[in-house]
Amino acid sequence: MSEAGGRGCGSPVPQRAPWSLVAATAAICLVSATSVWTVGAEPMSREEKQKLGNQVLEMFDHAYGNYMEHAYPADELMPLTCRGRVRGQEPSRGDVDDALGKFSLTLIDSLDTLVVLNKTKEFEDAVRKVLRDVNLDNDVVVSVFETNIRVLGGLLGGHSLAIMLKEKGEYMQWYNDELLQMAKQLGYKLLPAFNTTSGLPYPRINLKFGIRKPEARTGTETDTCTACAGTLILEFAALSRFTGATIFELQVRKIRLKDYERPAQLEYARKALDFLWEKRQRSSNLVGVTINIHTGDWVRKDSGVGAGIDSYYEYLLKAYVLLGDDSFLERFNTHYDAIMRYISQPPLLLDVHIHKPMLNARTWMDALLAFFPGLQVLKGDIRPAIETHEMLYQVIKKHNFLPEAFTTDFRVHWAQHPLRPEFAESTYFLYKATGDPYYLEVGKTLIENLNKYARVPCGFAAMKDVRTGSHEDRMDSFFLAEMFKYLYLLFADKEDIIFDIEDYIFTTEAHLLPLWLSTTNQSISKKNTTSEYTELDDSNFDWTCPNTQILFPNDPLYAQSIREPLKNVVDKSCPRGIIRVEESFRSGAKPPLRARDFMATNPEHLEILKKMGVSLIHLKDGRVQLVQHAIQAASSIDAEDGLRFMQEMIELSSQQQKEQQLPPRAVQIVSHPFFGRVVLTAGPAQFGLDLSKHKETRGFVASSKPYNGCSELTNPEAVMGKIALIQRGQCMFAEKARNIQNAGAIGGIVIDDNEGSSSDTAPLFQMAGDGKDTDDIKIPMLFLFSKEGSIILDAIREYEEVEVLLSDKAKDRDPEMENEEQPSSENDSQNQSAEQISSSSQEVDLVDQESSEENSLNSHPESLSPADMDNAASISPSEQTSNPTENHETANLNGECTDLDNQLQEQSETEEDSNPNVSWGKKVQPIDSILADWNEDIEAFEMMEKDEL
């Protein structure tokens, strides 16, 4: 038990008492449970735990060592091209790059991880490098949120452990609070962001010029995310209490509370939290995703626990732990009650509208919500934590990693995975809470998948597409700051760590702040001012520490009994609408109308639509438009049926549009020293060998002459039996294929002639035929952008013979070849480069057909999602949507589901899907015409909703 709190489990906590709750490290009241082993799960031996812990150390060394060797002092390592990512020198990645400030981000973010992993000498060296090399005065615009949690938090976490090591007397004896002084300097640089009437910070700031214009190139933004504004209190309060500089924690101003005015001292970060709390939707007690920083109006009114909101909730609970202010706990409990009432649908966590919380806002979940089971453990609500965590684990076992977003029936929605640590975080907390060795096995799976699929010669590469196994040239700083920290702590015993982890609280970036700050420099009143201007339900105020008797109900099988029903939730799940149909049949009631059965000429169907709040509008061009207004539905159940119907109609249209599409393919470098660890996502061809139906093609690569492949090859002996490399341009793709096939090539890779083109800046597309019969082309053909193609060309120059595998999906590495692998030299590793291509539902997919004069491209817009519950679709009045069993999800009365999880949802558009006037039963109406039809109705609905509010 931590000395900081000194309270037993279940004991009441006085108001205004600093409390080292389990929320700090899942240790105080839950650590006593770590000796409880779940019956049916074999306890992991200490030797195996040590072996896995050592494996985590080796993985960290591989990632950190390559960053220091190939990237430092750059902000991040690009693990495929073995170089640093420097802001402005690489193609812009949009908001992702706002985390980069030319301040050696990865090194600062990794400081306290080094100490947790017992690398004290490396920590001392790293601190010296930070003090010597890092500049915080760069003329660059950065994210206030990311800079706070990664850089300010990293400096404070480093300082916390530096003074701890200095007190122990062996390391850091020279240290004199230098990291703290840097943190203070950075804190002052962030303060101008709070110069708004609301107190909500601007989302970005210039490190050198603040928000002044024009030099600053910021200060014009109007919106910020809830998490961006609500995830500052821990770092700012810690900085204030470490330094005694009250400006970070205090701002003297007057505020009106009800009918009287009084002086009040509010922290900058606290003022932002107060504003968000005041702007919550009062009937649901939920907050939206995006808010106007000047007016306080909600810009995005959907609410969940994932991206855009996640750490706001986390910091409310942890601020109570660190600062001892009971209003934070009161607010957290109020929000948590709303989350469990509206958002939690175990094991799912689904976004809802803050004004209509009974209706879901979308049909997919994002990966960032994986932190929430860990937060529920800290709250002491163990059952839903186990349920959601198990659901997420089933998704990971299906796709190797947690996709950035996945649907409610567990299909991939966004296929990327940037090596996020949130699931590992929740796994650690659940193990500390239950002591169940099951969670050690979960951690072991995470380690194996990282080594098997993400490890590359120069570090660990983010997944561009979890379905193909392709990589992205990206290794974010949070991977070192959080992933290895949580994995190591998962397998470490108390004696394996050189300090008491229970004396610290984790920030959202897993930086460590000491709990003794709760009694240091307390310059604000702990009085609960919240209740002075809000009416709260006192029954939702829990003052007691989570009790192990509550967590386990005296049953050692408790955790297993919760997981068991979810064991096959991913592989054997039906969409909720299908389950509802089945239940309706059992009860004898008539099942709700399905989109695939709808007929616009059926009077009974039109009556059902009216009951669901769906209006049918006949357009002048002969089509029919469907618009749903949930408030016009006969009941909340009918409104839910209407929402499902509209979502099915959208998915049906999208699915039929993709009937002609081909999935992305993979080019995997399998020769030394890559051995399959570098995977490139390639664009497919509409002709030639279909890699999804035939065995993959493996062979060495050779450049064709002429390189454009537009005439008979002059070096047939060089490409005979090999995979020919050809440059794009000057003739049709099919002509290139025929020329290399005639020369004896077993496959072809077309490399873009647009120098510098990359999947980071250009969408994936398919290679079309020449309009003639292409059945004579028997070899596979794939396309790579210039930057990805140069990886293969560079490898040829370095190693001469390069062997690749052309397939529909990346294959596992060859163990025999792996055993023969020899350590590569520094020059080798620097030339082992790769940068990936992937399609995403958020990208415009292109079909490319070359001609001798110009390139013809056909594009389609983004896929649709419901907006503010105003949904619409257009169909022709006389059509009946067909229902081929191979194209749609079906359910038998015994509850079995057709498995559609192998279908790829985000794929390239083909030229054939371009007729805007065809009916759904034959050809597909394009989404852009639907979008055009919907715009007027969406605007009208938004005006109606604003009037209603």
C-alpha cells in the first residue's frame, strides 16, 4: 500500500483530503488482488514473466537505439527509410505533424520510460542530450494539446524521476532541476494560447511568436476538440507546484456565480475545464467532440469516449487524485453515469448525439476508446471493463492489431494502426485489478504481434493496412513513451522496478507525476464550488475507494465468467439489426423492414417508412429521395428502426458500388536482409493473374529495357523468369504487360514516373486495361508510387539481387531464411527503406488508365455517415432492390451469420461505376449524386435542430 494515501480499501475519504487513489497506478486498493488467480487459467511462472519482460526491454532497445542512431535530434524516426522525420522536409501529413516542433520529441517523450525500464545510465545520458541539444524557441506551429502531454509532460516526468534518482545517491548527482526549468520555459510559451474570452485554449501556437499575427500563423482558429481543451490540468498543476510559479495554476479574475460576484482563483487549465463543464448538455450530461473556443457552441454534437473526448474524462478523475479537489470527482461521476446510461452498450461503446442520447450517431468505433476499460478499472467498475476489453481483444486476434476504426459487426472501417498503446494500458490495469494470468497472455500476444508484423530493421513501423500487413514509414513518440512502459510493468514484479510505481500517477501519455504534489504549494481552495452553480444528483457521488470484494464478489471465476460469453463475439456476431429481426420472429412480432427488401411502390412499405420517421420525396428526374427525421417517428423504437434502415440503405448502395472493385495487393521484400519484414501496398490491375485466386508470385526483380516497357524488350535475358520493373508513362498498362510477358517475365511492377509521389499524398488506384480483350495477359501486374518503388530500386543498387513476393496479403516471414539472417551493417540498415501505400475509406480512390497522350482518372467522394440524425438516400421509383445472397449480410433463425469479415470495405473505385442514372438493381447510383440530394435536407434539419434548442 502506498504511503501517500495510507487508507485501506473501502474506507471513506474526507473532502479536500489528497488521496492516492487506485486511479494513480491501479495499485493502492487493487494491488491486494494480484495474488488472486482465476481458476482455469494457468499462472505464469516468474521465469516466463521475466523472459517476456526481457523481451520488452530488447524491443525497446531496438526502437530507441534506432531512433538515436538514425533520427536524433529529429522529432521522430522513419523506420522504413532509416532517417529522422523533420517538419517541413517531408510531405505534410496534416494535423499529425502538429506534434512535431523540432524539439527532439521522441527523446523527451521517452525519458521516464528509460527509468521504468531500469536504464538509468541511458536516462542520465538522455537528460544531458536534452539539456545540450533541445531548442524550445523554434518558429514552428505546434498543437497545444500534443505539446502539453508529450513535451511538457515528458520534461516533468523526467524531472520527477531525476530527483528521485538523485535522492537515492547513485545517479543524477549533478542534476539541479534543469529539466524543470525547460518545462517552465515551455509552460510560458503555451500560456498565450489561453488568451480567449472563454478560457478554452487555441488548438495551435507558434513556439517562437505565440499567437501574434502575422508571424505566428495561428490565432485564427475557432474550434478545438474537447480533449484538446480538457487535458491540461495535470501537467499545468504539476508545473505550478514543482516551481511555485502560481501563474500556471492560478489566474485572479472575477466570475459571476448565480446572483453574487466574488473574487476567485482559477487555474488556466481549470478555467478551461470549468467552461467545458458549464457547456455540457444539461439533460444528458454529455459533451460533444468539438466546441467553438469563442462562443462555446458545440460544433460536433456527437459524444463518445474515443477520439476527441477520451482524455477529458481521464483527467477529471486523475485531477481529483492528484489535486484532492472533490469537484473533479463529482464531475467525473456525473459524466460517467451518463456514459454508462447512453454510450455503453456492453461490450460496445457507441457514439450518440448529446441532445438525442438514445440514438446512435455512428455505426463504428475508433481505436482510442481502448483506454476506457483501464479508466473503468480505476473507477472500480470492473464488469464493463472486462467486457469491452475482451471485445477489443477479439478484434485484435482477428486482425493482429486494433484497426483505427471498426464497425459494430467488427469489420474494418479504417485499416490503419499507428502502434497505439491504449489497449496495452487497459490490459495492465485489468491485470493489476484482477491478478488474472489471462491478461499476461494478452500482453504476450501483443508482444508477438509487434515483433511478427511491425518490426523492421530500423525500428517498428506503423501498419498502413491491418488487412494486407503493409507498413507506414512512421513510429510515433507515444510508442516508446507508453507501449513499452505498460508492457514492461505488466510482466514486472515489484522488485524489478527501482522505485515504487505506486507513488506516482500516470498522465494520459503515461508520464509519471509524484503523488506528493497533492500536498505541495496548494494555493487554491478545495471548496466544492461546483455545487454552487449546478444541480447534481448526490446519489451519484461515490467517496469510497473501490473494494476488492466488489471487484470479485468472492468468486475467483468472476473475470472469466464475464469474458466467457464474449469469447466468439467477433467471429460469430451479427449486426444488431439482424439480431433484432431474429428476436422479433421468436416473439411472433413482424420484423422491421430491411433496406434490401424495400420497394418504393409497395404501399405497406411506405406506411412502415412513415412510422419510422422516414419521408419519401419524388424528384423531378424520376428518382425517389428518402429522408429521416427521428423526432417524427411514432416511438423511440421506431426511430431506432428508421436509423438502422437508413444506415442499411447507405451501406447497400456503397456495397453495390464496390462490386467491381479490387482490393489492394502486397509487395513483400523477402530477400536478405529484409526477409519479409518490409511490405508495400500496391495498386492492383484489372487484367492479368488475379492474386486473390491464385498462389502468390515470387521472384527476383530486374529492370526492363526500355524502362517504360512500351516496345519489345532489348534485354529479355535479364527479365526471363523474373519480375520486371517498368516505369509508368508513354503507353497503356496492358501494352507494358504484354511486352514483359513476351520477354519471359513472370510478373510486373509498374513504378510511377511522378518523382516523389507517395501514398502519404496520393490515393491508391487500379490499373485499367486498354479497352480490348486482355485475356492474353497471364502474369500479375502491380503498381507502386515513386517513393515506394524507389525502395526496391535502392535495394537493387545496394544488394544487387532482390527477391519479392507479389500476393493479395503479406505472408509470414520465412523462419528458415530468418535463421540465416546475418546482422546488417550500419550502411545496410540505412538502405533498408520502405514507404507504404494503402487505401482508406477516408481517401479518394482512383482508377488509372494510361494513354499515349494523357492519364484518364475517375474518382469518387468519401463514403457517407449520418449527420445529426438526418439521413437520406435516393432510388428510382419503380425499382426493387435486389437481394443476392452473395452481396448482403443474412441471418438464419438459429442465429448463424454469414461471415463477411473478409470483405475489404475501403477499396479502389473502378471506371464502370460512373453512371449517375442507373438503378440499384442493375448498376449503382454514385454517392456524389446522393450527396447533392442530401445537402439541402441536411441544412434544413440543422436549422430545425438549432431552432428546437
